[in-house]
Amino acid sequence: MVFLIDDLIGDLLKIPLDLSLEVLDKIADMAEDEYSSPAKIKDLLMELQLKLEMDEISEEEYAEAEKSLLARLEEGTDREERGAE
């Protein structure tokens, strides 16, 4: 009987921790989806192009940012393809 109560109390104390971890996992997944979303990255590439055309950034800054965004786009596209399989 004592072991049953101990197990029950232990399980009840674990619930908030389990729920917190589940919520954190969901948030991490959502953040990763947003970070690697091809649509979002394409929007960022268009914004970057506009900044270059409006002389808000230099050619070097553009090239560096574009390289980073294209790498993210490739990762995001690969991730979407893996998710579709």
C-alpha cells in the first residue's frame, strides 16, 4: 500500500515536468519550422534584394547574407522533402 502511494505521488509530481518538456519540444519544433521555412527564407531574400537596390547594404553584405539564406533555404527544402517521405 505504501509503495502504491509513493508511486502515485511520484507520478503526480512528474506531470508538470513532463508537460513542460512537451511544450518546450513543441516550441523548438515551431521555431525550427519558422527558421527553415522556404517561404519565409524566400521573403527574406526578396527583402535583402530590396535593401541592396536601395543602397541600404553593400554588395559584400548582400553576398554574405545571401549565402547564409541560400544555405538555410537548402536545409529547409531538404527538411520538407524528408518530412514528405
